[in-house]
Amino acid sequence: DNLYGVNHWGGDYFSINSCGDVVINNPHDGDVHPISIMKIIEGMQDRELQMPVLLRFENILDQSISKLNETFQQVINKVGYQNKYQGVYPIKVNQQAQIVEEIAQFGARYNHGFEVGSKAEMIAALSTIEATDSLIICNGYKDQEFIELGLEAIKLGYKCFFVIETLTELPIIVERSQALNIRPHLGVRAKMTSQISGHWGATSGERSVFGLNSNQLIKAVDYLKQHAMLDCLELLHCHLGSQIPNIRDIRGGVVEACRYYADLCNEGAALAYIDLGGGLAVDYTGRQSASGQSRNYSLTEYCEDIVDTIKATLDQQGLPHPVIVTESGRATVAYTSVLLFNVLDVVDFEPESLPQASDNEHQLLKNMREIFTYMKPQRVQECYNDAQYYRDEVRELFKRGQIDLRMRSVAETLYFSILHEIKNTLATMERMPQELAGLADSLADIYYGNFSLFQSLPDSWAIDQLFPIVPIHRLNEEPTRRAMLADITCDCDGKIEKFVVDQKVEKTLPLHSVEQDQEYYLGVFLVGAYQETLGDLHNLFGDTNVVSVRLNADSSFEFVKEVHGDTIEDVLSYVEYQPHEIKTRFRNKVEAAVREGKISARERQHMIKTFNASMQGYTYYEKEEAETQQN
Ligand code: PLP
């Protein structure tokens, strides 16, 4: 496990069983009932669901909502906090209907509501929310229509808050509420000056694009006072940032939020809710560190720091304790989804066996062969310099036509053999020359995976997000290869060259050797947050198949949902092609070929059938059996 760190980032949800499979743990009545992901893959095969597949675990979503709510409740009881916790899920983190519906269902017993940032998200929340006591928090820029939707929600009995992000929306809210004769629930978003470290720190600090500064907060208070609506100002919103790795930043941010809270109360606002936004981090690397894509705290510590700080700060001011709201997104949904894909091909850079030297071999090749005779730790850099020099000379002579292709190929083979010999020598050395530090990585294999980075792991490409990547079987075998991963788009950016291995960030991943026709499955974990809808149609690879499973108490599981991924016809229509027209145009071309005698009538039938079947097919690499079955 150390190599892949499953027990470090797996959050009790994932581990490895004695057969070497990654398992999902299903705690029930004090017992854990592990289920091998390989077993779930077998079930997918029975259903003819091709890789890649996004696998979702319903139970994880249920557990993460329970853990968040119950941990806050335990801490509240422990410290004698005189109010409650009420969370909301920010829909933007994963808007898929199934996820939002499950959150509404599992969250109902805690009155866990939704945070929305647009009219579309508002409609998704309103149509899905189950408990009327749950909150709907409206952030983002709000036009008249958005505001009317929120006011209607209030009329239906929902506690829907408009969080004022800019002063321009205030008159619209006041005007619409008065026109519809509804008292709105209002919040203000304060611009935080506490600077947060980590990847998403830019959402905090003075230059943050969100929220009102102190001058604007006072203007908002005065405006509401003039319109006799200061009693509607019930909530203070302070989002410190997403994925905050350092707990000390969270504590500092909460202190600042409490200062705003206390002074707004003193200004006459009827505050009763403090909303601290998102920020509860996911330990993607499993390193429990205060930097990078990790976190240096537990969920209990997070809850304790928030509850303690609010209590201590407001007690000093003699203010009643507010309802604590957080908008945890990634910590709620990240664990629930795993991207599974199969390896299609492996390219290794092992040297071929060395060709025999001919009597009249070119001097440059002779020089290259000689390098092996002085290969030793003390001269390893010299060997590298020489190999580099002779190889470049050969390339030059090839360009000038003085060396033929066959000779150049011998030189390349010699060059690779020398590099491998250097790599082996370096492995015996305690310290190596700096220039050669990356040599092993540059000789690593390339494993081609059946997935699109742009569609399924956009943050890996766009912002260097690390996700734990693990073979989901064969983990009782020593992985003997080192590899980088390439996807099946034909884009040179479609690769992963950053992995967490044995608690360190490395350029290559240890993997098992794969024989031709042998199935080898990898899982990319913690992809439930942001990845699904941020992905795009690069090379027209569409949505993957999605499978949702529910784990039962007796170590069995059931498939609760299967959503087939996009067909080729689907993705073409997303970019404005008309599938019917495409088929007609192809048919016309084939008819013309028959008329011109290029193909027979029988071939015509076959071509049209294959073309139409392709239009209905999966956009990813399909296994032959399935192709045959489809045809
Ligand atoms: N709330 C707001 C206003 C946000 O902007 C975000 C994300 O940036 C979140 C909540 C979710 O944050 P996280 O995913 O860190 O919980």
C-alpha cells in the first residue's frame, strides 16, 4: 500500500484486500464489508458496459454527508455551542442530476440544503430539494428573473437567502420583494482580507473578485435601513477559498468573519446565520501536509476550530450564537466517483539486442560501442556526454546523406543501450550528477489508457491537479515497470506525468508489466468534484459510461443506475452536425461509387451498415467482441 498510499488518501473508503484488489469498504453495524472493484467490473462486463467507466458509489455520498453533519453536531454538543450546524451543497461542484438528487435524499434528515450560483442551478435545487427546512443560498450575480425564482421559493416555504455580492443587485431585490410583497432573506458577502495559501487562494484577499469591502458593506446596511429592510439581513457570508490546506488559515479567516458578524449586528442587522463557504480540503496526495493538494487537519479538527472560534469571539461580545453554515463541495463529492479505464498499449524504451559490428563499421559507431568499456560510476557523466555527442554527429551525417537509414538505426539502438547502462550504473550510486537525475524518467514506459484527459480529468490538464492513480488489481505483485500515462486523444498534452508515489510527487508511476491481450485496469480516484462537467469534447471523445452502485450490508452490491456514454452521433450533434444529413450524404457517396463501378452492390450494403453502426457506437476504443456483437 505504501507505494500507492491507498490508506492515506482513501479516507476509510478504500483499501487493498489479500488478493491484491482495491476494495471499497462498506461499514455496517460496526463491521466493514469490503467489495472488490474487480467484482464490480465483472458485473459491468456482463452488462456489456465498455471502459472507460465512471463508477459512483452511492454509499460514499451518504456517508460523507452524515460525517460532516454528525461531526459538527458532536463538536457543538461537546463545547456547549448554543445553536446548530446546517450545511448546504454547492451545486457547481458536481451538477449531475443523480448526485444532486442523492444529496437531497441523504441530506434531508439533516436539513442539508443547496448553494446555487445561477438560475439553472436554482431551478435544479428547487426541483430537487426535499426538506423545506433546508436552506437554499443564492450566490453569484442575480438578475430579476433569478430574484423572482428565489422569492417564489420563499412563498413555497423554503428558507432561500439572497447573498448580496454587489451593490447593484440590492435595488432589484428590494424593488421585486416589495412588488411581490414578500420579505426576503438577505445575506451579505464580505470580502475577506485573510490571505489563504493553496491552489485556490486567489478567491480570498483584497483583490478577490467576490464580495463587498467594508465601505460597500456600510452602504448596503444604510440602503437597507432607508428601505426599512435591515431586519431582513440575517446572514453573513464569507468564503475563504476552496481546498484550504492549512487549518491555521481557516481559524484566522473565521476570526475575521466573526468581526464582520459582530459589527454588522451592532449596526442593527438581524444576523442569525454565519456562512463560511467552502474550503474543507480533500487530501488528494494523502500526505497530510499544510501545502499543495493536501490538508493538515481532520474533519473533527476543522469543525472544532470553527465552532470554538465563533463561540469564543461572539461570547466576548455578548452576542447569541448563530446557525453555522458551510458550503462544503469537494469534500462532499470527491470520494464518490472513480474513473476506471483499461490499458490499450504499452511502449517501452528497452534497447533492442545490439547489432553485430561489421568489419567496415563507421568510426562513430565504433566509438559508441567503446563507451561500454569505460562505463563506471566515476565516468558516468562522461559516458553520457560521449553518447550524446556521437548520436548527434550521426544525425548530422544522415542529414547530409553520408550515413544511410540502416546505419542511423544501429546508432539509435546503441544510444539507447548506453542510456540504459548509465541508468543501471546510476542506480548503484548514492549521489548522481545533477544532469542525469531525470534520466530514469526519460526512459520510462508509456502506458496508453482508454480515456480522454480533457473529458474526464480536465483539472489534471488545466491546473496540474493530482489525483491518486492506482492499478485496481495485481497489488500483491511487485510492479516492475515505471511509466507515464497517455490518453487516446492525439494531443501532446493528453498525458499524465505527475503522480504521488510513496508520499512523494514523481514523474512516473510504478505499474505491472502487461502482456499483449492481458487486461490491466487503472482507477483514478477522488474525481467526484468538478471533473464531470468541466470536461470537454476534445477530439470528440464524449461522456463516458456512468455506473452507480449501492453496497449492501452482506458484501453484495447492486447496480442502481447505468447511463450509457455519448455515442458518436451524440457528440457530432453537440457540434452542430445533423446526424440524419451525415448518413444521407454518406449514402449518396456510396451510391455514386456503385454507379462508377468502384464497389459492388454487396459492398455498398456492408459499408452503409458499418457506417450507421459506428454512428451509434461509443466514442472510446471498443473491444472487438463488442464491435462484432454490435454489428
Ligand atoms: N462556496 C463558494 C461560494 C465557492 O466559491 C466554492 C468553491 O470555490 C465552494 C463553496 C466550494 O468550496 P469547496 O469545494 O472547497 O468546499
